[in-house]
Amino acid sequence: MADHQKTDRGPNERFIGVKGGRLKLNTPALLLDLDALERNIAAMAAHARKAGINLRPHSKGAKSIEIARRQVAAGAIGICCATLGEAEALASGGIENILITSPVVTPPMIDRLMTLNLASSGLMVVADNPANVDALAAASASAGRRLALVVEFDVGQGRTGTVSVEAAAALVHRIKDSAHLRYAGVQAYYGHLQHIPTHAERKAAATVQMIRVRELLDHLKAEGLVPDIVTGGGTGTFDIDPDGGVYTEVQPGSYPFMDREYLEIAMTSGGSSPFAAALLVQTSVVSANREGLAIVNAGYKSFATEGGPPVVVSPKLAGASYRLMGDEHGGVGYDPQSSKLKIGDTVEFLTPHCDPTINLYDRYHCVRGDTLVDIWPVDARGR
């Protein structure tokens, strides 16, 4: 059991260790199936070892010190964070070798980054702009400790990143020319490819981008700028990324949990997945006055729904569907000839998109079977 005795565990703490406590929870509650979580973490770690590639899982979804600890214990070389705030939260729990995967550019945030760099071993941050590199160099000079930078290379996402081989190489030279910065490597992350439904199409799209990464690496090698790390990839391309021969490490994020978006795609060439759903949202029926329709206490504030509606997983209901009915309410439609929901009944859902759904909650309610065994904070929620 994790050491969270000093953390406010909320109103469900009294159900920890109580047989059947899972069905007694105050709702809505974010559930984490520890058996599935542990299998998922072990499966990805074993895959990375077999593929001969380093694993630096992304914590933009988990936002959890405890989950990061478990990933590192399973063999991860470090952790990725999308934001400075996430990195601060995880570093406060002793997590080291953190890579911040988005640029840190404003003066107050750069000040915080310098403080974190003094306190956190192995910290790295991406950069994609010469002015930002200059600002980080000046701040590092004042702080008295070199900062490790990873140059981001855009591989089709059209978000952050240098947009050409030449621009990326020029930025590497700029970093190398500074006495106050360390050139650590290259990031090439194709998040927009992770949910392509068929494995063959996803592999083809990823291969195109890995060819571009190879062009960059060949250019850097010719200029004597071989990167120590090349990082990228994700859960949807977990078995594709190592085959390209360009990445030294991968940064999948959703695999500990899985969600509807990932469980609906062909994760492997055979269609099967080594990862199972570990994250659920438990709700309660608060009204059941209409035949074939029950109202649960979870709406816009309980699910991130840009990926579509959540899926009813328990109880088993014929023809089950969910629709949003306000901030606090959702409607569960079902075939009334097969079953009937009544007020107080528990309904559990598979999340449509795990990352932003987790950010809606303060706590994970960790279960094994029907028993609540622990409650973990979502340490970096809102950060």
C-alpha cells in the first residue's frame, strides 16, 4: 500500500479494506483497478526490454507520484511531463530524470524552471526557438547550473517543434555554443497518429515520420552533433516505434489505464492488446422515473468527452448507451426488457479519454475486485 497517510483521502477513506467497499463509495469516483494497472505497467516494461529500447513513460495523464514510482521500479529510465507544474509535483515526490516535453518560455516560468533544475537530478526540457534557447542560457548562467535541452522536431503534428532539418540543426548548434546549456538530444513525437484505427495504416504513417527523423539524425551526425537521446512515440505505436531504428527511448502515457479511444483501435497487427482497461468512473443512479432511462450523477464535470461518450461496463445492460444531460448528470439508456436500474444503483464507465478525465478528479480509488485497498492523490491535478 502506498504511503499517503498525510494526504486528505476524502470521504471514502472509511471504506478502505472493507469487503464490498467498492460499491459503498461516494460518487462520482475515479476507480483504478490495481491488478490491471500492474499488468499494464509490467507488459510495457517487458516489451521495451525485449525491443532493446529505453522507456520514459509520460505522466501528462497519470499526474501521479505513486504511478511514476511504480513505472520506474519496473524499469523506466525516467518520466515525461507535459508541463512545468507536473514536473514540480513529481519532483517533490522524489521522481528524477524528468523530461518536460513542452517549451518553458515566460520569465516567471523560467525562474521556476531554474529552481527545479537546482533541485531535481536529471532534468531536461525541450526547446524549439532560438530566443527561448538564449533566455534559458541567460537564466542558467545566473542560476549557476547548466540546463539540459532537447531540441523538438515536428513530425507532422503541426504543434510545437522545429519545422525543418536545417532549423533543428541550427538550434542544436546554438545550444552547443552556450557554456550554460547541455545538448541532450532530440524529441520527435507524433501524437496525432496514436489513434489511427488500423495497425497497418498507423504503422505506415509512423514510418513516414521516422524516415524524416532519420534524415535529421543523418544531418546531425554529419555535423558531429549525434544526440544522446532520441525520444518520442506513444501507446498507440508502442510496437511500431522500436522498429524504425531511430528512437533510443519511447514515451507512452495512456498504457497504464487505457480508455475507449485506445481499446477501439487495433493495438497490434493481430488486433489484440497486451493492455487492459484499468481506469473507470463509478457513478450512482439518482433518478429512474422513465422506462429504459436512468439518470446518474456524472455529466460534463465527470468525463472529458471530446473523444465521444463513456461506455457502460457495469452492470451489463442490453443496449446500454450514455448521453450528457448537464454539468452533474448523464442519462443511461438501456433495454428495459432485460433489466431495470433503480435509484442508488452503481453504474461504472470506461472513460472516453483518460488524460483529461483524470484531471477532473482529486483522487484515485484503488480497487482489487470489490475491495477498496487504497486512495492515491492525483498529485499534479490542474498543473
